[in-house]
Amino acid sequence: MATREPKAHRFMDLAVPEYAYMFGFLQADGHLRQGTGRKGQLNVEISVRDIDLLREFQKLTPYYSSIRARTRSTNFAETHTSAIWTLCSLEARTTLNKLGLPYGRKSKTIASPTVVFSRRDYLRGLIDADGSVGFTGKGAPFISLVTASSAIASCMSDFGRDVTGAERNLKRNARDGLYNLLYRMEVAQRLVAELYYPGCLSLERKHAVADSLSDWVRPPGMRAAYIRRRWTETEDRILLELNCPRAAAEALGRTTRSCDLRLWRLRTGQVPTPGDR
């Protein structure tokens, strides 16, 4: 779990991969509390088995911070030991708050940074905190992110589309109102390879699982994965000029049904015409 030397960069410069990752993780698993006057603190509590990640955060932070262990009973285990990283510096907290880490409850209000940031590292931080990487019960690779934030769901969906071509419809589930973005099989392999690259800052156990996904091969006889092909402005222009789904299908290498549906959407204004984009 290598990190860059923190003194060479401005604290929380999100163009730096390690800080982008750290900020994503803090948005998902950090708790920023404000007290009276200059008082307040940032706390991150994770399983003690992942304490090395908190030590990396400590190295990246040019302000005093502490790490301690706590053992208590939970609903899932009689005894559970966690590690807690605490940062009290007002200057550090102000920097984090301005970047988009709110005080108090934050699950629906967090959003991707408005400054320049390393997107894949930022999203890996969110996934390490609030996502999952592994194999389904049937042995297929998958990666998922659960979030209450529409902005975060859009950021993840856009990244997944840019890397793999796979589109995801953003819709909260009816049970708890959360977004669950799930990618499986070859799509998951491509996405994981982009996110968990060699030498990146991450939870070591998740990185190990991520690396193992590359060994999966689609079983013989399993239907090939379907990747939705996005329409381009050039294709829309050709479709409108030809004004014939069958002729457009031959020219564009698409199905007649796909061209017929796209032409209808263009004519009815459901999607913008090339000149309106």
C-alpha cells in the first residue's frame, strides 16, 4: 500500500491519487463533528484488521492525529475491535468541509468534488467504504456501490459507462431508497482493473479480491455479455438524413428495430437532435 510523500503536495490536493482516494473514503465513512468555538473533530472508525489504511491517512495528513483501538459488543458479534482515527485540526477540518465533507449527517448530501480530482481514485475510496468487490454465489465477478446520494450515483454511472460502455439506469430501490449500482462478469473485470491498479492506495483485502477477479473466464455455453451501444451525433444525423430504419441499419451496423426506435425518439423530442446538443 504505497503512498506518495505528503510534504510534496498541498493537503487534500484531489488531483493527487492518494488524496482523492482518501477524500472519497472520508465522504463515505468519515464523521465530521463541530463543537463550540474552534472545537470539533473528524473520526473514521473501521475494523482493526484495516488499521494500516488509517496509518496511511495519518501519513498523508500534515496535522496531528491519533489512532486508537476500541472493543465493544455489536448486533453482529459479542466482541468487535475497531480502529479509530481522530483529527482535530480546525484548518484541516475547514479544508475538508470546503471540498464537500459536511458536518453531521451526510449520506444524501455528499457529491463528487467540484475541483479537479482523480476520478478513479476518488471512486475507489467510496467503494472501499460503501461498496463491494468479489464473486456472486454462482462464481461470477462483480463490483457494486450503494449510495443515498444522487450525485455520487451519477458519478459512478458515468465512470462505469466511460470505462466499459455499460449504461446504468439510476433509480432508487423501493425498499430503502438507495441506489445500488452493480456491474458483473466482464464489465466488472474491466471496471475493477481500472479502479484497483497496481500500487494504488486501497484496503489491502479488497485489493486482493479485486486482483483475483482477472482470473475469471466465462464458462463455455454461457451467453455472451451484452453492452449497450450509445448513439453518437454522427449516427443521429445519418439516421435523420436517410429517414429509413432499414437503410440506416445497413449503413450503421445496427438493427432495424434499434434504428426505428431511435428515429421515433428523435422525431418526438424524447432525445435532442444533433443541432440542439
